[in-house]
Amino acid sequence: MSRRHYDFVIVGGGSAGSALANRLSADPGTSVLVLEAGHSDFRWDPLIHMPAALSMPIGNPRYDWRYSSEPEPHMNGRRVYHARGKVLGGSSSINGMIFQRGNPLDYERWAADPGMQSWDYAHCLPYFKRMETCTAGADAWRGGEGPLVLERGPAANPLFDAFFAAAIQAGYPRTDDVNGYRQEGFAPFDRNVRRGRRYSAARAYLHPVMHRPNLTVRTLAFVKRIVFEGQRAVGVECVQYKGVPATISAGEVILCGGAINTPQLLQLSGVGPANVLQPLGVPMVVDLPGVGANLQDHLEVYVQYACREPVAVNPHIGWLRKLGVGAQWLFLRSGIGATNHFEGGGFCRSNDDVDYPNLMFHFLPMAIRYDGTAPTQGPGYQVHVGPMYSDARGSVQIRSSDPRQPPALQFNYLSTDQDRREWVEAIRVARRILNQPAMAEFNGGEISPGPGVASDEAILDWVRRDAETALHPTCTAKMGTGPDAVLDPDSMRVHGLNGLRVVDASAFPYVPNGNTYAPTMMVAEKSADLILGNTPLPAATTPFFRLRDGSPLYPPGDPRNSSGASS
């Protein structure tokens, strides 16, 4: 066994781990080690770096942990496949590259929990801005000097214009920027694509600083457990390349494995609910019932239509054409291969009871599932849609003390009245938009679920059979001060322990309204200051849209407010 000491050992070289490694190693007097179970995100690997190849790593054990849920009791006992990144950059190296912060009121909700006052929108916004360079332009809401360069989807396919116009016809507004003053509305999306290549967290944060002598990154390093001396974490046990065991000593251990791997490792190390760990023979370090509890996710479906005009992207192309697409991307970084296709969509409310949008739409100018399969040989288009803040709660629990055995995942999709109500509303809103006059020239009829799926129960039955995860697991080691909380919000330390912190999406108390990559990066940026003892960035006084407060549709002072513009 080898043994070496580092000031910080970061377990997981994914989204949060990459950002933390950059910020913590900025001090040359601090030694930082990153341990990543997967391999490197080699620059020559097109399955990672070609944006349009995003479906190809999913299910491939070289890139994907390949989790599946337990039989879901409210989805006909079906197991739901759940891809997670097993490569440097984590899920940011295999995701859809959509960049959405969530709604400002998400963070007001976070801050309403005991002890969470410093996680409101005013305190989070400066960190969102610090991490990004928004190529569409910096302003009071968007950053212009951060490591994460964001391109705005061109949404040039005529189907996007028709979709945005249809949303307006259905009664939903346009917005300038879903990450700006007003999330509610429809618009082109920001994406983690730069010059035709995926721009993952590893590429933005980690690779530019790999030369630092105080930063070490080890791939193919599988961490088995955290080593404790009493109530203090003092290192980790891991298996390195070719099965070489190692014990690594640390001043602090920081878990960045995500909402599945982090609670799994905590439980394997004796940190978690005693009623789960003791029957498995795991020596207890501290009884924390919240570890692995509170699991939240977004479920989604594909509402698909055939396209009458030859403008949709047809995924069913021959190998000769595919070679041409690949060559154009390889040599010019352009063409179909250079886009993630998720170039626009929007957020809206499905009922008048909610204070801010509860539905998210991703529009694609093709009909295809996330795994690359398609329902028809012909061209089509689709929306990905689903409720954003379901009150369903699940869990992550280890099955044994063997770290190689995947944990049991139970999401409990469709288990609540709210969830079922909003699912019916989501499909009806999607149909209302997609059947507006603006889409008429393209509308070749609904493919999925199909016009026969009309009643509330028929819709729910189809969702049970067809829905997939949006791959947004969160909240399994949440911040807070209550009995079910795991992390101190002011330090990210695990309650009851020293030398151990968690910084990833498991720290969220509630899943945000949108894709979860951007909030994860914000948490990492803010946590870096907390860990280093830096003075936090000053809270912002920037306004944002609040429906119930009678906020203007556009930022205060915008002349469109007085002109009566509605879109």
C-alpha cells in the first residue's frame, strides 16, 4: 500500500469536483488530490466531445455507471434506467449540455429552511455570475469573465420559430433569457458548447490548471471508504489502476460523487441511518438518517409529432451520410455534429395555484429518444416535458458492505396527488402548444403518445409505461439544521463529524426548476469560498420576476413595460 498526505482529497472528478479542484489549488501552498473512478476525458474521444453524440455514451460502461431503480411501485413495477457519468468531468461529459440555473424562487425556497438564510437568490446570484462567460452578453444577471463559456443556441431551424410562435398563441410569453430577469417564457437556451465542442466542467475548470504542481488528478481510482479516527475523517481507501490498493491521508475529505455515489460512500463508511447500516454489518461512525433520504429527480416524456416539411433533422441517415457529418465536425467543428439539438424551449405554469413555472419544455427538431432510438423512420419533432418540483421523495440505500455493488434507488415517481395532477396538465399544455396555427404547416400528426391517449387515466397510464428520468438526481445529503439534514449550510461539513464535507447536487434541499448542472456548479463555487474561509461575495440586489408581486414583465426601466409588449 502507498500512503501520501494531501490537504484536500476530492472524491469525484465530475462537475463539482472539477470546480473545487481549480479553486482550492489556486493557493500554491495547498495540496489537492482528485480521485476519479472513471477514465480521462481524452481530447480525441468524439463520444464525449462531439455535441450531437450525446446519446452514445449512455449505457456504455466506459462512460456510464449504468444505474437502474428498484421496481417503481407507481409505474407498473418498471425499473427506470439512470445514466451517470463515469469519466473525468462526470455527468457534464455525457449530459445534454443544457445550462439552466433554475428559478430565483427556487433559492428563496432553499433559504426559507432553518439555517439556510445565506442560500437565497441574492447570495447565489454572484456565484452564478462568477462562474460563467455568457457569450450572449453580460449584464446584471449574467457573468462575463468566468471559466464556463456558454453559447446561446442559434435555434435557426424554422421549427424553433414556429414553436416559439405557437407558445405565444397558446398564451405563454417569450423571454429574453431563461437565466436572466424572468425565467418564465420561451427562448433559445444557453448550452455548454464552445466552438463546436462539448465544454464540460473538466474542460472549463480542471484541464487549464493541470500544470499546477500542487494539484494531482488520478483517474481509474475507485474509493471504497472514508477512513475515520473517532469522529474525524483522516483519509480514504481506494483501488487504483490495475487493482493496486492505496490508503491516502487527508487534512480534509470532500465528497463530490453526486446524489447517488456520495450517499453510497457515506453509508459504506458508517455515516447514515443506523437502521440500514447495522443489519449489513457496517461499523457505525454517526447515525444520520438523512443520508440517502430525500431523493428528488425530474421525470420526463417525449411528446412527438411527424413533420410534413423537410426541415426536421432525421436521425435515420445512412453510414455514408454519418461519415460526412463526422468529417464536417472533425475538421470544421460545424454542421449537425456541432449542436446538442436542445437549442430552445421554455418554462410555464400549468395551473394558477403555483407561484412560478412548474413545467419545463425542451424542443428538438427531431423525434428521437435520449438513448438514440426513434419511433419512426420519417422526420419529426418533439418536446421533452415534465413537472419541475414534484413532491415525490425517494431514497438511496446500500444493499451490502461491498462498495462494488450498486445501491438500491427508489424514486417513487407518480406517488403523489400533486405529481399525477401536474403530469396530466403537462401533456395537455404540450398538446395545446404543438397544435397551434403556427405549427400547422409542419404538423403531420401526433406520434407519441398518440391521439388515442386522451383521458386523464390514459395519460397517466402512458406516463407510467413511457416516461424516463431527466437524469437530475439530487438532495440525498441535504444542507440544513433540521433532524433530516446532513450538511452544515455555512461550511458544507457533515453534521457530527470533522474533516468531511460534501459538495455536489446531493447537498440541495430541493431540486431546482430546470436542469441541475448549473446549480451544482454554483454550489461548488460558493462552497470553495466557505472551505477556504474567504469573505463571501456580497449579496446582489438584482431584481427578478415575481408573479404574485405584480413584477413588470421586463426588467424595471425597460421601455417594453410601458409599451404594453407581451412577448
